[in-house]
Amino acid sequence: MKAAQFYASRDLRVVDVPKPEPQEHEALVAVEWCGICGSDLHEYEHGPMGIPPPERPHPATGAHLPITMGHEFGGRIVSAPSGSHLRPGQKVMVDPRIYCRNCPQCKVGSTHGCSTLGFKGLSGTGGGFSETVAIDARQCYPLPDDVDLSHAALIEPLATAWHGISSCNVLDWSTKSALILGGGPIGIGCALGLRARGCKQVYLSEPTTTRAAQNKLVADVVLNPIKEKIGDRCRELTNREGVDVVLDCAGVQPGLDAAMDALRYQGLYMNVAVWAKPMVIPFPHYLMKEITLKCALAYTEKDFQETIDAFVAGRFKGAETMITSRIHVDDIAEKGFEELVKHKDDHIKILVTTLKSTV
């Protein structure tokens, strides 16, 4: 079958690979749409980083590059284990995580903290930039027949945002103000997730014109960190107190500095980003405001199911506006990854398919 495999930095090839043969506990999924994630782009530009090289195979899969990429995908069931909840032709969204179910974290339900955590599309065993994927049937989540699979591909990044919001442990968002750093897919996902939970005030900091225009559809106020002092503007908007929560989806030092300034006394900074460089804490704000710093990684089964339920119920209204391009896998290098490298600010989410008739 056809698949897009990562060999090295800026070396992504569409090649023929053997079709997967499902194990007894696995379903075979015909992939319809798969999104290009920011982590995919980091690998393409600077990898291998998360993708294991030959000298360091992934501990859970034993796989190493070349790796078939893609972890934000959904499709239709081709086959499923007898006795499973799945049937051929059924639409599903796939939880792409690879976890052991046996380590201390997995045993208490924190599967996103598995000691050998991996992802389909990054750690081996097949990814979504291909025609079919074999995956544990328990990680295939049925979707109603009327759900558009090209929109449902957004559920995986929305689940990451949902977990970040859940990890804030806020019982009542209706009285809270939140600042989101970065207006990419996860930032927009956080804005939509906060809206779904009834957050009183949602502010978003984004410097690029194209993304800022789109961010205005989901945030109360969009701030420009190049032209405005984010801390001052947030205090203006919150009766001089500062915001209750910051969700960092940017992972850059100027953003963290602005976040610490913008937070109120005993506010919460929640990191949802993957940082490329070490984080330096602005200590005066951290100390004097008694700020809490937390991180959120990926999502749990509960987060994934809750995200699907909210998506199906229409609580992520407007999420589909994140999709800025749909391409065929044959064009994935030039119209997908190179397009994002050269024109990143013009895009939010590019979706990829192996189906000729859909693009």
C-alpha cells in the first residue's frame, strides 16, 4: 500500500509498504483523513527527535526510521476482532497512543504518562499517512454516520487541548478569565474547549495576521504581542487583576514572560506546548504572585471520549474553520510539509488523504 515515510530531516517519501496484518486484538482501519501536526513538522524540519533512529529503537515497538508518519486520523473499519464493538464500514476516530497498560502510571489510569509512551505515526507500527492502519480495537472510537471524517480528524488535537483545560482543575469556568498563547491548532482548540465549558472571558495572543483573523472567531479579544504589552492589556480587561489562567500553546520564552506578567495573584500557568529550548522562569513574577506552574501531556481515554462527545454534540462549533488545505498523500512533501515550512503563518491545519476522489 501507499504510505508517507520519514527518513531524515526534509526527507519524506511516498513509498510502497506491506499492508498491515492485524493481530487478534486489533482492528484494521481504512484511513480517510489525517492532519499534519506541529510535532510532525518539527520532526520534518529538525528530526529525528521523537522518531527513533536505528541506534535507539522505540522501547515499546522496537521500531526505528523510516517511520510512516501521521497520528491525527480517522477512517472506516475494514475488519475487527470477533466480539468487539466495531463493524465493517463503521466510521471511527483513532486514539493513536501506544502505551503498555502495565506500568504504575497506566495501572492508575494515567495512560498518557506511560513509561514507554509512543504514538502511531511517530513511534512505529504504522501511521495515518497511509491507506490502512492496524490498531488495538479498544482505541477505535465509533462516530455517528453523519459525522464528516474530514472534520473529525480534528478530534485528536482537540483532545490535547481538552486535557490541558481539564488539568487546570477549575470547577466553574463561568467566573474565570483565560489567556491563550499561540493561535495555532492547539490554541484554537483551547479556545473552543473553554467556550464549550462556559469560560467567562477568553483572550488569545497571536502575532500573525492570518491566524489572528481566524482567532477572532473563537476568542473575545485577540492581542498582538508584537504591538501590545500583553500584561497591561490583560489587566485592562480584568479590572486590573490579571487573568486567572494562562494556557501556553506557543512554547517560546517571550510568551512565558508575558504570561507571568498577565497572571493575577495565585494564578495558574498551564503549559500545553512542546518547547524546543529550555524554559526560563521569570522568578520575580513567579515568587511575588505565588504562581502555580503545571504541564499537560497528550490526553487520557476519558479526555478522548469527552472530546468526541462534545464534538458530536456540536460544542466545538467552528472547529472546521481550522482546516486551511486538503491534499492527496502524493503531494504531502511539497503541498503539505514544505508548504508549512515556507508559509506556516498562512495555515492552521492541512489534512491529507489517500483517497483520490476527495481532493
